[in-house]
Amino acid sequence: MAITASVGRGGVNVRADVRQVQELLNAWLAATGQATIPTDGGAGPRTVAAIEAYQARVLGAARPDGRIDPDGRSWRALAAGEGATPPLSGADWWHANQARFPNSASLADLVQPFRGRATAFVEALRAAGASVTISATRRNPARAALMHYSWQVAKGVVAPADVPAIAGAPIRWDHGDTASSRRAAQQMVDLFGIAYEPSLTSRHIEGRAVDMTIAWTGTVRVEDRSGHKVAIGTPRSGADNRTLHGIGAGYGVFKLLSDPPHWSDDGH
């Protein structure tokens, strides 16, 4: 692997050389969760900016020059793949990266028409005096995948080397031996607080579900979809009160009985 002349700011910029540098830069960009650049053979502003970023972040250059020379340090590092290996899974990865993939607890992030239906149901509950605490609405798909594969690797369901790439979340699950890989994955399971195997097809990922805890004291009168007020007494829990479940269904918000806080547009 070699380039024939300099690439980047002030370079000769032979098209084949530029394309080769762009492809190598993209390997680094993708491995670190950054947006890739076009591999068009043109040394434009995005290519120069990517070279400068590589020189600063991987090589520690205080004053990156945005240029790759055939016999220079930048080329040797880029050609050797320095910086293009995703970081290993485990507690360190979780602490450094998990905040980049937040879930939402806002009804506004649900998709229509479920957003409107869930909002109307919650408003009716609160108007009646019930307490409604929303813990989750839309789930970040990358976070869902990270949780799913953390569980699968930790439990030995899938081999670390067989985990597919997660868009925007560079991570290396294979630590070189099975025990170390499973131990690191279990660290992430614990930090995510996972109790059951996370799904990759949850209604939360699609914006079609809400987790909420509903409680009240005494008897409340909740307005149903048709405008009638229905008395709701015991049990005073949204997880268990079948009358309340019926009111929710009228709004198009269905209870999943096996999951205490979970409601969705189809009961799954």
C-alpha cells in the first residue's frame, strides 16, 4: 500500500492517491463513530478537515497541517490502521460512551398517531387526580442494540466475534478469549441495569410504546375516550387495574400485562 505523492492541503493530490487516503480515513472515522467523507478522489475541505482531525486525535499533533506525505508519519500511521480499531467493550466503554445514546421519556418523541392517543390518556389520568410517572418512551436504536448484544455475549448466546456492527457505536466485543469477552459484556449488562434479555424489535424503538407508573388514592373518575367519567378504585395501580386498562384501550393505549409499566399501540 502506497501513495505516489502528497495528499491534502498544498499537496499534489493525484486522484488515485486521494481516494486511497479517503478510504483509510473512512476506516478511522467509522471505527470511532464519526461521519465518513466521500471517496471521490478530490482533496476538498472535508478531506483536509479529516486529515487534520486524524493528525490531532490519533497522532497528537498540536498543529496539524492537513497533508499526507508518502514518507511521512501521518501516512505510515494511516496505512497501518492506527486509530481504526474500535475500543473494547466493558465498564470503561460504557462510562465513556453510553451517554451518546440516550433514551427519551417525553411523549413528544412518540410517533403519530400513538403520540396523540397516549398524550390524551395521560392528560385524562392527571385531570382525574392520578399520579403518572413516565420512565421511557422512545428508545435509541443503538442503545437497544448495545443492551441486546451485551446480554447475548455475557450469557454465551452469541460469540463476541459474531456481533454485527452497530451504526454509530464503534465497539469491539472480542477481547481475545471467551472468558474475558463475557466478563466485559456482563459489566455492561450490570451498568445498563438489564434484568431480562433486551429486544431488538421493541415498540419503544419504533416510538410506539410508553413505560409509565400510574397510581392514585381513593376512587378517581377518569374520562374515557367518549367523554364519560368512569370510577376507578382498587387495585390502585396502572399495572393491575383492568378497568383502567379498558379505558386506555379506548384511547388506543393498550396494556402489556406481563410488563408492569408498559403500554403500547397494540399491547406488545
